[in-house]
Amino acid sequence: MITRPGFLLAALFTIMPAGTHAQDGRVPASAGQATPPKDTSLVQAMPSGAVAFAETTGLAQLIADLQRSDAVKAIFESDQFREFQSTEQFQKVENGRQLAEFVLRMDLWEAGRKLLGGRAGVALYPKKDSKEP
């Protein structure tokens, strides 16, 4: 019985920025606001009012290392993963992966390296007209 499918899903997903449709995997320079110089934080390019902000730099090597890691190999070869592969939930995830790879014209590992290999920033904003995030 699968007791922790969320763990497997977390291990399998690479988060992709919405609206990234360029064939080479890069967001066009005209998209969004201007990027601040490399020696400053991306927080300066975000609209004010965020309740949380996270920034990464150069995750391409980390993604490549993760792809080749024994831990990921062990997950894919585990009995729990094999059991998960026979579920409808996995089939939905697999269909989504295949669609994303078709649209991006590359596998998700490569897309992750290209999209997250430089600088990336994510900000969380509160709901409009709400005191809670």
C-alpha cells in the first residue's frame, strides 16, 4: 500500500515558471520587469507588498547532480514507486510530464537546468482585500 505518495510526487516535480514558451527554454528579455544588475538581489525587480520572497542562483549543477544521484535512482527502483506507477494518480502525473516535455521540446531535467540555471526569484503576495496571506 502506498502510504506517502506526496513524498514521491515532491521528488519527481520540477517547478516551471508560468508563461515560459520560448523554444530555447528562456523567457524573452521583454517579459516582466527589467532585471537588476547581477550584484543585486532580484527582490528589487518585484512589486512591493510581498509577504515572502525566495531567490536562487545557478541551480543547473544541482539539478544535474540530482538527476545522476543514487537517491533518485533508488526512488525510481523502489517497490513503493513501482506500486505508485500502477495508480491513476501516477498516470495523471505521467500524462502531465509528457505534455510538458512535448510543449517545451525537452525533458523536464533539461528544462529545469535551462530555466533555473541562472537567477530565479519567487514572491508570495497576500490575497487582495484580505488580512491573511
